[in-house]
Amino acid sequence: MGFPRHHHLYINFKCKNQIICVGGSKIKMCEIYDIESNSWTNLAELNNSRECPSACVTDKNYLYVFFGFDKNVNKYVSNIERLNLENPNKFEILNLKGNQNILKKHSAATLQIETEKILIFGGINSLRNPCKDVLIYDIKNNSAQLFKLVLPFNTSFHNCEFIDLNLNNEILQEKDVSEKKGIETDNILYNFTDDFKVVALNKENFNLEVIE
């Protein structure tokens, strides 16, 4: 990493075999790590510093950055920032249509479920309490609302992404989570919560359950 930081976010840029580092405490700088060349490259800076943000790389190679606490002004960031990863020169600010207070949280997990839809799971709200709400963000309309499901318990997901067990993830294989619950893994994604539990998400019906 070319710049020291803490309370930042790492997210996979899978199609490029790269890892993106976003923000941090009082930090706007973003970097990208190329696994094959073992090198770091600077990206555009965020418009707001974001402590414990959330982010999603879409199938159109856009990076969306949500949430986070800006310690430079001591308040939650209530906008969304977007970067075109094919031409990563400047983050665009997206002011959410509707109630922007819904963005006042940090440490949530994200998952793109359709070309124009991103689910956002849990996080720490503005009262500094973990929550179990699930939001759905509509990329085309730049709007967000509560989704039809909630997490089984209040929790957060700092630096935790949903992963596919069929991609031979060694950590989850060692836990034998699929055998323990008798789950067919073809349509299941897994995530680790900040309190060391495993959440299983069915991609077809969006059912959520906890793997004890």
C-alpha cells in the first residue's frame, strides 16, 4: 500500500484480478492493487473522506461507494460516489433521491443482484448500533428503499464480501458450512459478520440464514 490508513475498505475487482482500497479515517485517497504485478496504483480521490465505507464494483465496471463517517467534519456522508474504473479520473457525486438519512451508517455489506440493483446489508447506524435492515439501491433511478428481507440479527460487515463457496474458498471449506446445514451450494453466497458468524444468502429467493 502506498499510503498508510485505517478504517478503510478493501473490495475485489474480480474481472481484473485486482483489489481496490477505498478511503479511511480522514482519507480521501483510493488505490488499486494488481495481484499479478504486485504493484499499487493511485486512483482518483473521493470527494469526502469516509471511515468504514461500503462499496460495490458492478458488472459494468463502475465502483459505487456508500456510507462512511467523515471525521474531517464529524458527520456521516449522505451521498454516494461513483467512479468509472475504465476511466478512473474523477469520482462523481450522486445525491440520493428521497430520504438521504437512509445513508447515515457505515460497515455494511453490498451485493449486485441485477444490472441496475444493489443490495446493502446491515451496518452500524447513526446511533452507533448494528442493524439488520437490508436496503436495495436502484442504480438507474438513484434511489434506495428498504428491501423485503432483513438479516436474522443486528450486525455489521466491515471489509466482508459475499463469496461463492463453489470458487473453492478455503476458509469456508474448512468450516464445512454446506455439509453442516445440508445446503446446496450452487445458489448460495456466504459472508462473515463482524461478530464472527456466517450468513448464507440464497441468490434465487433471497432467503437468509445463519450458519452456527
